[in-house]
Amino acid sequence: MKKLDSLFNTVLVAAILTSCHTSKSLVVISTTDAPKVIAPYSQAIEVGNMVYTSGQIGLSPVTNTLVGTDIGSQTQRVLKNLKAVLEAAGSDMEHVIKVTVYLKDMDDYAKVNDIYKDYFPGIKPARSAVQVARLPKDALVEIECVGEIK
């Protein structure tokens, strides 16, 4: 009986993964209100009622260059970019479930938090924040998130 249960569970998991991740269920999200991608990836992918954003750095959607050299201006732009991508997917900041923040310098953590809190005034999503050795275009911060589509 244990072998049968194990086999059933394996088949069930395989069926769920197959039904959730077929190429037909993946929708590429793209908006001109966020910067063009700078490598082979999508701004976000929609699967079912979920949206998974790529990491955003502080690039201007108009010039595709970093908006400034300080953590404040880059964090503001990153969150505006994320908001634009989420809205293009039919979501918004209130429907974000999980956020990952990548910082060039963990000493900027408090400054990022001060700006971040204004973008998530209601329920705060789950979050991780880590310091990394280097970010694309030598940005100071990169943020990605997972959200629910409204």
C-alpha cells in the first residue's frame, strides 16, 4: 500500500507540474512604462493568476540608463518600474506576495526601507534582502517580486 501511495503522489505531482507549466499557460508581460530588458529575459511572466517579475534596477524607461548614483533615486525608480510591470499584468503593489531585494551595500538597507514602505502602505509582502557583490550596470539596488493578478 505504501508503494501505491508513493506512486500516486509522484503521478499527482507530475500532473500538477505539467498542467501549471505548459508553454500555453505562460504569458509574457511587457510594458513601455518600464525599461526595456537588457538581456534575454522578460519583464515578467504571468502563469495562471500569478505574475513573476524579473529584477528591476533603477533604469529610466525613456533613456534605459540609471537615474542617479544614490540609493534613494535608484530605489524610487526601481519601485516605479515594478509598479508599471505589475499593472501591465493586471496586478498592483497591493497584490504583491513576495519581494526579494538585492543590495550592493547592506548599509543602504534603512534608506531602501524608508522608500519601500511608501509603496506598500497596506499589508506588507513577505521579503528577503541580501547584499550582493555586483548588480547589472553597477546599480545599487535590484528588486523582484511575485504578485497575484486581480
